[in-house]
Amino acid sequence: MKLALARQVGDEAKHYRLIADRLKALGFAPMTFNPLAKGYGPLFTYLDSLTSTVERVAAGQFTREAIAVVKNRQFIAFCESAGTRRRRRSTVT
């Protein structure tokens, strides 16, 4: 379990670096943003209340993916408004 979570954290850190690099290229200083400036949100409070590893893994994976869909759309809209066009993925046949 610890190894799986460590791998997940590493993967998410890589995504963060890619996003931070793109934001810098668009003129935004990502280090000026404090995601905890308004405190923890209700989702964190809920996840923090879970008591078993199984509950945390199940809730965390589904929740993270659901949030990612919304946040990725918001980020794409931000990038497009800053003049960046989305690259379409090519399909390999």
C-alpha cells in the first residue's frame, strides 16, 4: 500500500510540475498561489474523517479522478483564454 501511494504521489508531482511550467510560460507565477489560503475544504475534511486504509483508497481514487475532470476543463479554458490552443491527441493505428 505504501509503495502504491508513493508511486501515486510521484505521478501527481510530475503533473504538477508540467502544469506549473505551462503557467510560468503563460506569465503566471504558480508559487504565488496558496491553495490553503482559505483553509481546508469540505472534501479534505471528509477524506480526513475516514478511518481505514480501504476507505481512504476507495474514496481517494474516485474523488481525485472526478475532481480532475472538472479542474482539467478549467485549466484548458484558462490556457485557451491566454492564447494557447489545445493539441489533439493523435490516434495510433
